[in-house]
Amino acid sequence: MSIVRITTVTMCSKEVADASALSYAAKAANEFPSAEQLIGIRAEGNKTMAVSIYESQEAMDKADAARDKRMVNPDIVSMESIIGTVTLNHTN
């Protein structure tokens, strides 16, 4: 079973969240090559979300350095991550 990390980030402003979402969309595939699937979500207000699916815990661990680098951002007000096991990953 795959491992998923869902991260919600609150930025200091809507404009910064907009820029962060664009940056993630442009760079995430190269920053997180061990991910099976990456989903960026521009949530309402000053929030963004990312859903990252990995083949294994080891594959997710490989992404930690890139994740840490992205999260060292003075514009981040708060961040919350949830890690779990993927029980459904359906696409049409």
C-alpha cells in the first residue's frame, strides 16, 4: 500500500499563498522525484494544500530534505501534516 502525506499551509497573505501555489505547481515534480503522485490545491484565503503519494515510507523519507527546504519560509504562518495509508486512489 502507498503512503500519503497531506499538508495544509497557512501563509501570511492571500497573495503569498497564490505565489506559493504557482511555485509548487512549477517545481514540485522536480523537487519530489520519489513521489508517485503530487496534487497541489489552492485553498481559500491564505491557505494551500499538498497531497503527496509515495510507494513506501522509504520513498517518502527520501523527499524529506526537499520538503524541509520548501518549508523554511518566513511567509509560512503555520503548517499541519497528516500521514496515512492510501486506501483508494481512483482515476477515470
